[in-house]
Amino acid sequence: MEKLLRRNQLKIVIIMFLMFFSSTSNSKIRNGLSGAYFRVSAHHFPPYQLLIQEANGTFRYVGSTPNIIYWMAEKFNFTYDLIPVSKSEHAKFGYVQAGLNQIINKEVDISTLCIVPTLERAQYMEFSYPVAIESYKFMVPNPEEESRLLAPIRPFQYAVWGCVLLSLLSVLVIFSYFSWCYSRWNSFPTGVMETKKKIIINFGNYAMYIASICTNQGMGINIRQSSFRIMAGAWLLAATVLVNCYSGTLTSSLTLTKYKPTVNSMEDLAASRDLTMTASANTVMTNTILNSNSTTLKAIGDAMRKKPESIFLNPEKGMHNIFSLKYVFPTIESYMSYLINIDFKANNKCRFHLTSRIPITEPYTFGLEKGNKLNQLFSEKIQYLWETGLMMHWLKNNLPPVDKCLVKSKDSARQKPIKLVDLTSAFFILGIGVSIALFSFLMEVIYFRFLTVMKGQKPIV
């Protein structure tokens, strides 16, 4: 999956290199745009571009992206007209395709849509020097908190709990069997009912003994036989490790907030049953995912196809999907900050978090009318503006601060349950002890049989 994404990004890099090699090889900024005229597209895509309708029927075009045109026009002395995207086109095709159609239909000379270059798009337009190169992250709804009713079982994995319970039952059965054999070796015979009653009492005593050890209370038992003492000693050693491991982690499990598993990567999203990816129609990333044969990307694309509403045509529908808490949204961090700020103002709490970077990085360029002789000069001026650092300055000024929701909390205690492999030593000690105890018990049986044969009695065991 990652190889496929890297391959697509390599194609983009090759396109960008072929476009800008000739212009970047000449470091001198030529002033060939003086007196030039451009038709420039105008889009409404907050927070980068805002079309504000005035009462007299005119509009204002503001934001970090329009600032690029305004600054360049003043610096390099060219004129322009702003041409908004048709509302009917916007509603029919969505904001991406509607913006591309302006270039395809030669309605504008420069599209400020911020377009990702592809070989397909290179057939009907040219591309400027990048105005931004951004890596993607996932914007994910915060997971629900797990019930604290299950906190006492969190310190151990289920496999560990299974082995612990099996060990408890095994030790209890071995103790009871040893006790029953010892009672048969008694030289003073007892009745059947009295023997059964004694076995039941011993079974209960041994259960209490095991429980007292597990709760760090301690309890004494008086047994002379070596096999029983070896068995009890092995159990005490194993129980010491298990009980201290459990009690040392229990406090953290009770006090630390534990959340349900959530999406942190492409693989997590592909495996998720609760969350689906939502993305804008006709973008490079969306088309790559929907047409991919990679196992991970295909699973994500199939989930999107099952929910057609996950592929939106306009930003307003996209925001509706995102704020419904049913979708994961891949985008750049600056746009995530804008969305999280809107949601925080509406709900007065942080409902989303950002993941680490996913393997998607895209360059954003202005679309240029194919064949225009001024394209190379215009691209040189974009490069010059990029090198001044003003683009990033304008972008940061347009974004509201949402540090409260973007700060990653540091875990103060271990969240992962103790694995079976972590407690191998405890069960190994118990296993060795059981083996030695059984060997000692076998020796006692042989010794008892030898005594009975020497006395001329019929062996009981």
C-alpha cells in the first residue's frame, strides 16, 4: 500500500521537475509581467479563500491564497480580473471539478484552486511552482472511554488470566489428591463417610489457603510429607511473582483513563468496523484509493463505496460528515486546526485528535492555462514569493489557535496489559515445582509400597 502511494508521489515529483527545471535553472528574476493581464479564478474555501458577498452585489476575495495574487500584482505590475466559480457548476460537479472546468473551458488564465499535478491534468493545463507541499494526517473522533467496571482485569491479558485460573485449579487438585493419598496411608483405618468428610474439609482448607496467598494475607497448613511441602513452596514462589505483578499494575488500571481502540494508521482504518474515510470527490487521493488494488487501500475504498455519502462534492457536506463523528478525514494539519476550532466553539470540548503522518504528501500549485507564454514567468514569481516566507506568514495569521485540542497527553502509567510472555518465569517456576513435587510423591508411593510388602500386607495404593 505504501509503495503504491510512493509511486504516485514519484510521478508528481517527475512532473514538477520537468515543469520547473528550465525556470529554476535561471536564478535571475525577470520582470516580464509588467502590464500583463490575467483572468484569475476565485473560490470559497475557508480558511484559505473566502468570497464575501457585499450588499451592492459585489464581492470581496480574502484569505492567504488571494494574498498571493494581490502581492504579486503589486510587486510585478500586472492586472487581473477575479472570476468566481459558477454556482450551478459548483452544485453539479463539486468544488474541485468545477474549479478544474474553469481551466479546461479556458474561462480563466490562472486557477487559485490549489491543484495537485498529475499526468492526466497535464494534458489540459500547466502548473505553477508549488505554493505549498503538505503531508497528510488523519482527523479522528476521540474514542469512548472504556468502562471502569473491567479495570480489575486489565492488568493481565486474557491468556494470562486463563493460565492463572488453570494454575489455581491444578494446585488445588494436586493438594487434594496428595492429602487423599496421605490419608490412605494412615495405619488407623477410618470409615468411608468419615474419609469423604475429611476430604471435603481439606479441599475447602486448601482453597482458602490458595485464596489467602493470592490476596497477600497468608495462611498456615501443617503437612509433614516432603512432596506436599515442595508443591506448596513452588506455588508460593509463583504466587509471589503473580500477586506482586498484579498489585503493582492494578493502581494504574484503576486510576488511568482507558480508551477504546481507535484509528491511528491506514491499516487501522482498513480494519475498522465503526469508522469510514470521508474525502472530497475528484481529488488525487480519493481517486487513488478508489482505484487501488492494494489490500489496505482497496478495503478503505470498498468501505467508502458502501457509503456513497462519504465522498462529498462541497466542503459544507464534508464538514457535516466530519462532525457526525462517523468518519475519519485525511487532510493537512492547518485545515484540521480550522475544523477543530469550529467544532470546539460549537460544543465547548475537544471531540477530535490528530494521528501521526500517513504516507501521503502532495504539492499544491496554481493551475495555468495550457500554452500561455507567460506561465513560466508567472511560476518564477511564485517561486520568488515562496522564498520570502510570506506565504507561511499569511497562512498562520488566518488560522485560529487551537492548542488545547492539539496537545497530545502523555500517559503517566502503562496502559497495555501484562502479556503472557512477561510472566513466563512465574509459570516456569510453578512447572518446575510441580514436577519436583510429583517426583517426590512418586518416591513416597514407592516407599509406602515397599513398607507394606515388607510387612506382608496388601498394598492400598
